[in-house]
Amino acid sequence: MDEAELTVADVRSVGADAVAIDFESPPDFEAMPGQFVKLTLAVDGEDASRFYTISSPDVDDTFEITVGIDPDGDVGPLLAALSAGDAVWVSGPFGSSYYEGEPQVLVVAGGPGVGPAVGIAERALEDGGEAAVVYQDEAPIHEDRLSGLADRGASVAVLGPDEDVGAAVGDALTEDTQVFVYGFADFLDTATAAISAAGGEPDEAKVENFG
């Protein structure tokens, strides 16, 4: 969609310094979990834009983004202060590393990459597929949704910063698995090395670098 002013439906905490924001989906809005949108809002009288990945399994009535909040940041604290009924300029969706109905998925996520991870895994289960999540973070977020995924039969590994991503990826990866990787650049190096060590093909993974 072209840039449009969308209404906030809900803002809620999903962990330490992290919120999930639901927006009312405009008519004919189509997107899949793992794609991202651009948000624009005024900061000190000037427009500031940031990109956030969709973390809801669908966009039928609303869609969700997950925002990590840097207390000293320009945009994050403003987004965390939003409430239902507020409006933000949004455009998109963008991106090519997203869920496309694959019957078996593994999402390897670092930090804020857990947003698309839970959205993709939930959608895969809803579509009758299989899902696994390997998530590494010092202070995990979306723990309720991760627990819900495990209760529904998904393989979920939540790791601390010193725990071995490679072992968890090796346990979850099969020949038929479509792998997704979301996180910052240093985590992507760790994840792709783990995929290779487990016998997978890093070049076939759908990867999004958060910077």
C-alpha cells in the first residue's frame, strides 16, 4: 500500500523494553508474516522513519509489529507511548524473506527477530504445517506466544547469549525444512554457521538483516 495514516488498535508490553503494536488493517491490505512496513512519525518537528517486521500470523483485521525500546532512542519511546486511537503513517509491505506457505519451517531468531519468528510459526501451524523456533536473547520477549507454540506442538528452543545455537538448529533442521533467519548482523553469522554445520544450505535460507 502507499503511505497511509493507520489507527493504532492496541499497544501492550511483551517483555522488558519491548512492546507489540496492533494497527487496524486498511482495506485490501495484503502481507505475510516476515514482511515489514515503514512507520513515519514526527520527531522534534521532522519526519523520522523506521522499518518494523510484521509479527502477527495474519493481517485480516489488524496487524502487529514488535518494537524493542531503546530508552535513549528517538522513535522507540514515542511508539511505546502510543495508545489505541492514535495514528501513525505506514507504508508497505516490503521484503522478500517471508513465509509463503511452506509446510515445514524453522525460524532462527536473535533479539527482535523473535517477532517474525512467532508470527511465521503460528501461521505455519494454522496452515496445517510444522514449525520450529530457535531464539537467542539475553532478555527473551514474547514468552507467552512461545509457550503457546510449544503447547501446540512446535519445537521451541529459547537460548541465553552463551548457549549453543548450533545444537538447537541441528535438532530442528531436516531435509525438507525451509529456514528463516532474523536478527542483527552478528547473529546472522552465528545462525548461518549453525545451519551449515547441521548439514543445511545457508544460501537457501530466507534471511533478514536488522542492521
